[in-house]
Amino acid sequence: MHDLIPIPALGVATQTIGTITIAENAGVALASVAARRGRADICADVLTSILGAVPDVGKAVLHDPEAGFWMAAGQWMIGAPMDTHEDLADQLKAKLGDAASVTEQSGGWVVFDITGAAMPDMCEILCNAPIRRMAAGDVQRTMIHQLGCFVIRRAADDHIRILGPRASAGSLHHALITAATAVA
Amino acid sequence: MRYSGLRVIKEALSGHKGWTPAWREPDPAAHYDIVIIGGGGHGLATAHYLAKEFGQARVAVIEKGWIGGGNVGRNTTIIRSNYLLDGNEPFYEMSLKLWEGLEQDLNYNAMVSQRGILNLIHSDGQRDAFIRRGNAMILNGADADLLSTADIKKRYPFLKTHDARFPIKGGLAQHRGGTVRHDAVAWGYARSADQRGVEIIQNCEVTGFRIEGGVCKGVETSRGFIGAGKVGCAVAGNSSRLMSLANMRLPIESHVLQAFVSEGLKPVLPGVITFGAGHFYCSQSDKGGLVFGGDIDGYNSYAQRGNLPTVEDVCEGAMAIFPMLGRARLLRMWGGIMDMSMDGSPIIDKTHIDGLYFNGGWCYGGFKATPASGFAFAHLLAKDTPHPTAAAYRFDRFEKGLMIDEKGMGNQPNLH
Amino acid sequence: MTQKNRIAGGQIDRNTTCKFTFDGRTYAGHAGDTLASALLANGVRLMGRSFKYHRPRGPMTASSDEPNALVHLRSGARTEPNTRATTTELFDGLTATSQNRLGSLSFDLLAVNDRLSTFLTAGFYYKTFMWPAAFWEKVYEPIIRRAAGLGTLSFEDDPDVYDKGFLHCDLLIIGAGPAGLMAALTAARSGAEVILADEDFRMGGRLNSETYTIDDAAGADWAAATVSELANMPNVRLLSRTTVIGAFDHGIYGAVERVSDHIATPDAGKPRQILWRIYTQKTILAAGAIERPIAFNNNDRPGIMTASALRSYANRFGVAVNKRTAIFTNDDDGHRTATDLHAKGVKVIVIDPRADAPRARDYEVLAGAQVVDTMGRLGLTFAKVCLADGTERIIECGALGTSGGWNPNVHLTCHQRGRPVWNDALAAFVPDDLPAGMTVAGAAKGDMSTAGALAGGAQAAHSALELKGRLPAIPQAEDAPVNITPFWYVEGASRAWVDQQNDVTVKDVKLSHQEGFRSVEHLKRYTTLGMGTDQGKTANMGGLAIMAELAGKTIPEVGTTMFRPPYTPVAIGAFGGRHRGQDFHPKRLTPSHKWAEEQGAVFVEVGNWMRAQWFPRKDETTWRESVDREVLATRKSVGVCDVTTLGKVDVQGADAADFLNLIYCNGFAKLPVGKARYGLMLREDGIAMDDGTAARMAEDHFVVTTTTANALSVYRHMEFVRQCLVPDLDVQLISTTESWAQYAVAGPNARRVLEKIVDQDISNAAFSFMACANITVCGGLRARLFRISFSGELAFEIAVPTAYGDALIRRIMTAGAEFDITPYGTEALGVMRIEKGHATGNELNGTTTAANLGMGRMVSDKKDSIGSVLSRREGLNRADDLRAVGIKPIDPTQPVPAGAHLMISDGPVDAAHDQGYVTSACYSPNLGHHIALAFLKNGEGRIGETMRLVSPLTDIDVQVEICSAHFIDPKGERLRA
Amino acid sequence: MIIDHPLLGPRDSAEFTYMGDARLIERPSPDSPDAAAAFYDYAYLRDNPAGWHRELWFHEAGDRSWLVVTRNTVTHEISKVEFASDVARAKGRSK
């Protein structure tokens, strides 16, 4: 076992502004899966065995412990609790073999969970995702403060999860806070 | 009629009855020595210089709409000669010199105003590039001046030099740069050309070229066939459209560049400022409007209008360095269609068809190039040899690998 | 002062009094007033000065098409120039001042221009100010510039914030008058997602300004009830104070919501305004119509306004502009104003040029008469009327309403270059060619009656949403026909204003015609007609009509009115949103950022990245001291640098090697697993695009690095090649730039430091130059190790998942302590790469070929690769082509700066004799003098030549020697050690 | 503008990066005898029509797909959106 201690992207405390709560979630391990040419069927079988279903276009499968969402044709992002799945990419690779290209993505993203009644108002001044039309499990890649992010509508009606580029976690968080303040 | 202050006073005292039309409205003749297609700045300037400098009198300019309705009336009015490459700098410097004598040459006050242009520097790499450019300018006989942040702060105290996302680390100034009242350029050239015998034929659209045995004999138009010894095309923005009538494909795409003007304001900006870490440049017109612009919308278009993302991008640039502008209002936005060439530089050349000549591919450089473009094109039309300053602006440079690529973006026109 | 012109009625809240000041004087008005209505209530008609002649002006309208009543609103940093008093919502504490004056508003020294107006006709400036030539910038122009302009900016940063947002709906309705409200009701009841936007702070449109009834209720009450019904529907979003500014492609509309403009200052953290981008399937434009004035001599005095404005002030705001009011109208609508004013106790007289003008019982109507002139220096006192029989009559009046008919408000229909068409019955242009998805209803379409608007609104919603079933019941309302005889200007008028803001008179239009500027575009540009802040909403039509008459053409033959976005001027701050100042672009921080901050690093912007530039120590006073130390320490022992910003792309799949073979000009097919190779990518035009390394981690897995600057564009290019050129190769690309924290550990002791960290043998034998591997560090953390070197030293790049980047840099520093490991920044990195002669962005500047870079032989002719064919063009392969060389000064104390040009040592210094230029330069602490990289014509053959390096821009002219670009360790012994 | 992505439906064009004429898919063979001329034509000459134009857009802020969009350069109307990879295969670019 190594003795290096990871740090969260931002390490910022959960903040509540009006009805909106913004929390950094450092506990998500991520890996992407891209089907190899001609191996989509095998890839789908494996994903089904892990998630229960293959995430459809623009959708997430909110499964436990692994969840996943569609990124592109033949490509998905898989997430799981960091505590139990730090080696998620290796686990997936072991199952997928050369049916898919697997890439560790845990380090690429910062994850924010946003909840609260005014969440849709906040989203409207953050990004072009049609938040009020999105249902639980809908995912859209969009730009927030010029940053390419995934917006995932979670099971609870007032909850979205935002995955943004980790290196810009501070700028993204700043944008979230100012937007929440503006609609509070 | 000669314009002068005295004349204005005399006419005022006699009820302005004596003013005559600035140009005639002739019907097209059956044949001209030279027909210029395009009554924009470049076409009219070409006609003026053909008549004045090259002794050509049997010249017509034909224009599908009204003269000056294209890019000469849709730009941000900036003139400068701050180019880097040998193929460009002498040409634009000649242009700037022609601007400097334009009013006397035309007897028309186009308000050539050399209040200076300043390109802001935001990184060391950018400074290196601007120093190379400034040196190239000086070595070509132009003026250039490297300003420190302190110099800039003194001149523009409201600019965000330090507390900025991309602090200002200096600037390359060309003090002889500035602005010109754009519409007046078209009118001044038209009036002067007309007075020298050039016929300006408006509302006359070219529908085809008459090409016989590889020789261009004239143009078919909405007002009938017009014979010509030589035909010169100067319709930047629509070059591909026009030249397709001669079955030519060009190293050009048409793109929309938006421009903006604010409400009239008391003097804010003496000269032209160009942001170096985003897309925003700005000057203030004599009437008080802040005239500003940025990057092209980026997709092929002939629509003379753009979309919001570019507007926002430009205004974000404005607010990045110039946050006092937050409370100034954008009054009007419009678009011009530009010939974006494959290396960002223009073409002034003969075509492979005898008697058919081409002037286009001006990208962002069209307005400031107007006098030199007219002069060089007139030279080519009259003498059949390129003007020395425009010798690099050839069609075959792409095939030969002799691109004139100021920005180094390669064969993707929307990146120039 | 009392509100002496305040009368009963209206929709103001008389229980809420707002104190405000104008030009320092305090007045009172009410909530629900505009600044203009409140000033008029207080008897103030003079509110501004015109652009050119500085004529005294008062409001001409009660709406957003106002040309005259422009003021400075608020003060200090919040000063807003050119603000229309007619739409400024009154709040307690409002301050406004007049603008565009020299002296006071009532005594403006620049009013002298009005006396000189004979000389200052349209276009006079094109004909004079040419002699002497030098006088233009120095004398004439500064005077003109000072006189021109309207209001003034504060010269302080805008203290307010702006937001930008996105809304999505099925139907956007623009305008909440009778047509818009009825459309909204119809659409909303169908369950559609509806947005109803109106620029006013009170929805209802003209209903608020009229005395009509709808069914049995007052029009304004019906509007209020309808608005409240809509407000309770979950599928409806009401946006008042929201101007739809533009119709853009494919159903995207821009709209500005003025969130806080009706209060003194925005609440903390709240935006002043929001720019909404509205994405809609369908749009109904119900923007009403604009009443146009009539031109007659001196028709611009304060107190002269459109008749409908007088009606608005009376009915909506409870203000009688003056107790004695004349109405000059060519249509029946003007008579409504007379009727309404009379009912409010105003003494009214109507002047109607039509011989058959309707008669009135209660007030005088002068049929067949025309207003020919007016009097009153700072405000209207008398109107001179020419009666039907040719005699003149002077009428005492303090207000004069003009009605020349109504123009459908076609502005937004023109934004995609649609042109309206002429309608004879209305004597106006009506919409024709509409943006896709838009329909027009109500007065905007030319349906001028209330009943027509209600029915048209319902019908428009019904058809836009393709609703089945019957139309809803349309309430009862007035349905008067339009009865108009076109009348644009009074015969013989000359100083009669067509465009009041820009001082364009009938005389100017005539001169424009006389001088050949006869098309509408020439007319506008020559006279400045319609170029004011109101875009000529009240002016263009008149100018066009006069030109048509002069040219003997019909109005549509002369041209149409054209409008461009925005509908009304928009604060630039709103378009900027939050992207200003430090938030202009987001920042990207490297994994070691926190640690570097602790070390006191100086950071520099590299694109959006913030990178450590150098790490100053306390005793160091200049940046050079720090950088020299970092370089020397690294070359002497070991240094560490965060290189995470380099782009990283995972290239996987069975055909990954074939793919790399195509995108790099040099070969990759035979690269063994466990090895990395330098790769040069060309653009298709044969010019160098980017360089980096590709490391083969497995048979089917490469890690490709790009330069920091080109990470995005190279990835895009790779995807282009993959998807568009070789769609069936088995290759998958994932950008992993941020997934891995990567550090360069360089210097003779680099291996000894890393041996303490990595879990495997990295001896030269086990892990030779250009080796790569997936490894573990610190007892098991997954990592990648590359033996590549940018500095020219023995060097490794080590990468761990980003979350461990902070821990790893600290561990490297601890492990390296015994070797005095030195963190170095981008400056030292740059010095070392110049010393080593490595190219970077300054050399790969988009115009250089592989040959220029001295890598011509890398371009393989044994395989196809992007750019290889065009790289062989003659112009890119000339004998005297530029070649990369090194430069050192003959006098070692001299600089050899980047951007300087090379000349023959004893030859002339000019562009014609230019031999090349310096791309990168630095002081080399190892060599003890400045060095530089340069491109020089035929450079390879000129090593050892003494040349002259000039930078006239920075006053530098030094003798230099041309040398190899590899200043340090040219044989590469160090990096293979 | 709105680009109707074949999988994702209508998306704002601001999410895309534009490259130009879709003929860029038809990269000539470097082995043909007229390769130099063919590459010159491919890299530099454009029809640049005023009207319908097939062009390449990259969904940079989306699924990273290259699309071929058929769009009218005069009206900006879009009539068809396809995956560039499908177009490339149809043009015979499968290996």
C-alpha cells in the first residue's frame, strides 16, 4: 500500500445560499469506456452486467454501486464510490478485455452536487441545458462559465450533479456561487 | 464642382441651390476599355486611379446595388500598416501613405484621422512576436512604437492593466494608424472618378462573362451586354459567386464579420485599441459612437448578419479590459461578408482567362487597403504587370507554396 | 414644485411618492411614473438638447422609440448616459441630469450651432476642413469630437453585475398588449410552455394608455386580470421589463431583463440586468405600432409630441402636459387623443389637413388646416396654423400632439434581412418576409383595432401551435377602421425636423436628393437619418416619404425601412455577463498549484493555465536571479517542474499505431512497447502544426503529448482524421490532460531522486533514454514514467492520478532534499530548452516547415502522412530557406533579443536585405551570456558567420555570431546518462 | 444557430467548432500520379456557394463527433445533419 494522500479538487466546504446547497463530492471514481471496433455487443453485455443496462443517448443509469452515463456513440463514463472503487479503470479493463478502451478519468473531474428549490433558476443562468425539461437520469454536456461540463439530473427532483474539469474547479465553484447568490 | 469651405459658405448664403449631384447616373455604353465590376471602395478607387494615374478614361464601374453598399460601408473604419510579412507590409504602408494624401487627391474630406492604433500585449511570447513585427514595419519604412504598461496607463487610465485576468504587459503602437469615415471613401472616390470621366452604373448586376476563345469580351448584365477590353472584378465578399460565372473556383470562403456601434458618447477613446487576449477592438467615431468588433462568426455565410455568441464574445473582451463600458449601450450590430482567403492575404492578379482580372480575398484587411488596392489593381489593368508592392498577391502562390500567412493558421480561412 | 399638471386617473400609485432630482432640483412623482411623466407632471417639458444644433427638446413619445428626452441617469460610477426618460421607471431617490450641453440646459452655449445651421447642412463636413492638410487632426477634428457625442461615461468601472441565461419554450410572445395577451391566454390554456415578454414594467401595452373597454371592463383592468390569470399558470413565464432585442437564427431570441433598474442600486450579488437567450419553437410578434410625427417648421419644441404620447400621459400617468393643447392629425386616431384630453378637462383644438375631417361637438376642429410654424424658445407657446382658406391663425398652446398615422412595429421582422411591404390602406410598411417560426399579430401586423388585435392574437397562437378545436371566445372591443390620408410634411417646410435626435430636417433630405444620394441607404448615410439611439423608429418613414416625393417615385421604390438588432440599445455589460475582469476566462490550476503558492511562486497566464513562472527566494531581488539559480541548480544536481499542462491524449485500439503513423510525419509503426518517440505533426498544407511525444504503453495503447497551447486544436485534428479520413480504423481517443499530474524531474541526480519514489528499477540499463512504462510509486500507487527530456539533462516525467499530484510533488521535494532539489518554473524551463535548442511555440509559429526546423529528414516519404504531399511544394523547399540556428553576441555583455532581425554584418539595414529573425532568446547562466534561437536564410551554411542583429523598435544593433542551436551538450550525452 | 444532432437532437451551434467544406473528407490519394495537383485542389480551392453548403462541424462541447451539416449560406437554414464518419464511409474511406 502506498502512503500518498489524495486531495480533493477544491476542498471547499458545503455552502448553502438561499435554498441552494452546493457541495463538492470528492468520493466519485470515474473511468470512461469506449467500445472497440466491432466489439460493441460484448461491451454492451459487460456494461449491462455492471450497471443493469447500457446508458442510452443522453441518459444516465443511476445504479449502485456503479453508475454510468452516455458520453458519445459507443462511449460511456462509469462512476463508482472512490472508497471501494479507486481502481475502477482496472476493474473495468479486467472485465472488458480488448472489447473496449478504458481510461481512468478520476483525476480529470471535479464533482459538485447541487440541491434546492431554486436549482432550476440557478441552472438557467449557468448553462444551456433545458433543466426544466430534463427528467431524472437525463445528462447533458454543456458549457458553464466557458467550461465543458456534464449536468446530470439525479433522482431527487431538486438535485443535479455537475462534473467539470478538475483544473478549473475553483472557477467553476465561483460561477456556481455567484449564480446561486443571484437567484437566492 | 470643387468643394471648399468658401464654397460651403457661398452655397449656404444662397440657399444651397448650387450643389450638383456628386456623380452622374449614366446608362451603360456598349463598350468600354475597362469595366470594373463592383462599386465598392476597391472598385471605385481602381477607377479613380485608372483615370488619374494611368490615363484611362473609357472606364465604367458597374454595381449591382448602390455604390458603397458593401463592405466599405460596413467595416470598423480602421487604417493601419502594422503587418509583419514582406508580401504585405510594403503594400499596406503604400496604402497608408495614400490615405495621408487622400483628401487633397479627391477634394473630399473623408476624415482621415491618424489618432493612432495600439495593439495590447499580454504575454512574453506575444511581446516577442510584436517586436518582430514592429521591427519589420520600421525596416519597411513604416512607424512603430513599443509602449510600456506605464505608457499605456498614462494614455488610457481606465484600462485594466494590472487587475485583470490577462494583465496588459505593453503594447505595439502605430501612431500613423487611425480611422477614416468609411462611407465618404466610397463617395469621394466615386465623385473624383466621375469627374474624370468614369461612368458609374448603379443597379446593374453582372449575370455572366462573355468569354470567347479563352478571352473575356465583356459582361452580361441585368442592363444588357457591356463590351470591355478588360474586365476587373472587385467584389470581395462575393468573389466566389462572381467568378463561378467564369467557372473559376477560388482559394476563398465567404464569412460574416460583425461590427457594432454604441450610442453617441462624449470623447472616451482617442485612438484605436486592440485587445490581445480576446477578440475586441474599438475606436470612437467623430460622431461619438464607439465602433467595435471582434472575430468573424466563423461559418461560411453570405447573410450580412451574425449571431449572438460573437456579440457576447466581443463584449466580454470589452468588459475584460474596459469595464467602464458596462454602462455604455450597444446601439446597432451589422455584418459584412468577407472573402476569407486560404492564407489571410489578398489576391490581385490576372486570371487564366485573357482580359479577366481579379481583386479579392481581403479578409479583415479590405478597408485599410482600399487606396493601395485601387492603385495596384489599376496598375495591373493598365500595364498588365503587377504593381511592385502587390507582386506577391498571386493566384499561384498556394500551388507553389508561397503563402503569405501573417497569423500562421494555414489553409483554414476562418482562422485568419 | 407641485405636480401642477397632475390630473385624476391613471395607473400610478398616488399613495407612494417618489422624490427625485433633475439637474439638481428636487421633484416628487409617484410609483408607476416614468421620469418623463413625473417631470411633465411637474411642468418640466425641457429635458434635453439635440445632437447637432443643440435645440431644446422635450419628450416626443411616452415609449422606447424616444429620440429626444435623453438624460444621464444616476451618478458617479453608475451614471448611465443617453437614458430615455420616457421609459425610466421612477423610484425614490432617482437622480438625473441633462446632457449634451455646454452651460445649463436652458442656456446651452453650443446652441450657437442652431444659428449656424445654414452652414451645417447634411454632409457639409465632407466638403471642407481639408486645408491645410495637417489641420484636420490638430484643429478641426478635436473641436468636432468635443461637440459631438451625446452623454458621457463615468470613466469608472461599472460597479454592477450582469447575468446571462438560457430559457426554452414552445412559444415566445413579444409584447403584452391586447394581441400578445390574447395569444398568451390561448397558448397557455393548451398547456404549451409560453414566455410572454414585454419591455414595459406594466403589461398591457396600449390598453394602459387608452380609455377603451374590453367586454365590460376598462381595457387596463382587463389586461391586469389577464396578466394575473397567466401568472398563475405553471406553464407560463411572464417577463416584464424585458425587451426582446433581436431575432437570431433558428428561433434564438435575445432579451434583456432589467432586473434592478427600477431600484436605486441592485441588492448585493443580484444582477442589474440579465441577457436571456430564449430558444423557442414558435414566436408571435405582438409589438404594436409606433405613431409617426408630421414635419412642419419648428416641430421640435418641447411640448410637441405624438398625439398618442399625450394620450398615454393623460390616461396612464394622470398628466396633462398642458391645459391648452392642439392636435395636428391626418387620421382619425388623432381625434381620439382630442376626445380623451377633452374629457380630462384639457382645452383642445384639432388641426386636420383633411377637408373631410371628422367634426367634434365639444372642441374646435380646423378641417383642411395645417400647422405651419411654432413659437417658444424653451418650450412651445404658440402654433401658427394655416387655415383651409389660406389665412393664418395663431393658437396659444403648451402642448401639440401630432399624428401622422401608425407604423406597424416591424423591427424584429427585419433582423434576418426580411423586408416589409407597403400597405396603401394603412399608408405604412407591414411585415412580410418573416424569420422562420415567427408570426405577427395585432397592430404590428397592421390590425389596428383592439378587436382585431384580440382576434389576431388568439388566431396566431392557435395556428403557431397547430392547436385543434375552436378558437377561444374573443372579448368585445372597439373595432374602428383605419382612416388616414397620407400626410408627411407641410408644403414649404424646411427647418422641419424629420429625425429630431440627429437634427435631420426636410431641407437636408432635399439636399441629399439634389446631390444624388437618393437611395434609402445613401440618404441615411449622407444625412445620418435614423442613425440615432432610436434607430429612427419615428423618423425613417418620414424621410423615405419625402425622398419618394422628390424623386417622383413611390415609397417602396425608394426603399424600405430596415432595422438591425438590438431593438433598443443594450448595456454592453449585459452582453459581457460575468465574464469580466478576473472572471473574463476561467483559470486552470496545475496539481502543484497549492504547493507552489506555499513556495511563493510567481504565476503567469499560459492560455487559461496559471503556471509557476519562477520561485523567488527571499534574498532575490530580480526575476533573473531566481531563474538563473533554478537553471544552474537543475543542471548541477536536480530540479522539478510541473508539466501537467502539456496536452495528453490516450490513443487506444488495435490500429492505434497506424493512426499515429498517419498523423505524424515521422514513423510510429515500429515503435516498440515501452518506448516513446518524438513526433512532429504537420498540417495538411505541409507546415508544422505541433510536436510532442508518443509513448507506446502497450501494443494497442499510446500516450500522446501535445504542446500546452495546442492541446485542444490537436485533439480536434486527431478526431478529424479519425472520424473523417479513416473512419474504420479501430482507434479511440480520450483527452486526459487533467487526469494526470505530471512532473519533469531533471538533472544529473534525477534518477537518484526518483529511485527513492518509484517501485521498480530505473537504472539506465533497465529504463534507458526514451523508455516509458506503467509503474507504481511509493509502494503501490499507479503511475506512468517516461524518460524524456526537454531540458537536455538526464530527465524523467512522472505522472500520477491528479488527486495525488499534491502529495507527489511534496514527496519528490522530500526525496530530493539531500540533492538540493530545486523547483523551477516556466522561465527556467524556457532557458534550458533554448540552451538545448528545442523548438516550441515561438518556432512552430504556423509558418515553419519541418525543413525550417532542421527536421526535414523526419518527413517520411515511405508512408502517407498528413501534410507530406504539400510539404514538397517548391516554395517550401528553396535553397535559401530559413533554417533554425543559434545566435550568440560577439560582445558577451550584449543582449540578442527575440523579435530582432538579422542583417549582413556590413550590409544595409532594411527589409529588402532581411536575413532572418530571432524567435526565442534568454540569458544563459551556464554560458554566461545571452543566447538565442533564430531562423536564418540558408542558416546551415552560415555557422560561424558574423552578422548584425537589429531591433530598431527597441534601439538594439549588435554584432552576433551564428552557431549551432544546441548550446549545451550537443551530442546528447547528458540525457542518455 | 441550432444544429440538429443525429443523436442528441437540437444543440446550439456555439457548442461546435466549424472547419469548412465537407469535401475535406475526400482527401486524395498521395500515391496517384497527380497527387500534387489533387492535394492543392483539396487543400485550397473551394466552391464557396451562396446557397446549400455541406460543411464540417465538430461537437467540441458535446459528444466530440464531427458532423456534416447541410446549410444554406444565404439564409442559414439547415436541411440535413449527418455523422461525418458515415459520410466518409459512404465516400469509400473504409480501410
